[in-house]
Amino acid sequence: MKSALLVQLASTLFMVGLIWFVQIVHYPLFAAVPESASAAYERAHTERTTWVVIVPMLIELASAIWLATLPGEDRALRYVGLALLAVVWASTFFLQVPMHEKLASGFDTGAHARLVLTNWVRTLAWTARGGLVLYLVKGALR
């Protein structure tokens, strides 16, 4: 249990920090990229970001599933964490990816605004997961 929890803690807190950076700094700055370079910038962003997030996201998913299968009195909370992760993944594929695809053909003010707005779903879900995992770790340390 403790190993799964430590893996979950590390991967989740990494993603919490990263998503807040993306939400507050990175995504808003898309609007500052010159229109002539925006499509190339978006494609480079997507390619490079994938390399940064794919391993931690997969580790987080695997450890969340691992934790959900373990017995214990806090199992319901671990399922809540897994549900929050499902929200993150669904938001990624159904809300953010389509906006990135639209931006890959050139800057679009509406798509950019929707990207920033809908990314709050992931930001808040990951933040809630971070708090939940910290709570679970606190309980495991008793």
C-alpha cells in the first residue's frame, strides 16, 4: 500500500504543479505568439508536451488503479481519486485535444479561449486529487 501511495503522491503532485503552470502561464501566452508562427508553435507545443506528460500520467493512472484494488478502510476515497483521474483524462481527450487540433492549423481566438476555460476542469480535478492523495498519505503515516 505504501509503495503504491508514494508512486501516486509523486506522479500526482508532479501533474498538479505542471497543470497550474500550464493554466496560469503557458496557455494564456499562446495569444502572444505571432499569428504567422502560431500553427508551428502549437504543433511543437503538442509534440514536446507529450514527452513531458505521458509517462507521469500513465504512472499516475497505473498507481491509481493499483490503489483502488487494495483493501482498506479508505478504499472509497481511493475510488474518488480514480474518478477524478477519469475526469482529467476525459477532459484531456474530449475538450483540450480538439482545441489543440484546431489551433494547429492557425491561431483561433475562440479555440484559445475555450482551451484556457476548459482546462480549468483538469486544473481543479488534479488539484483535488493532490489534496486527496496528501490526505491518504497522512492517514498511512499514522
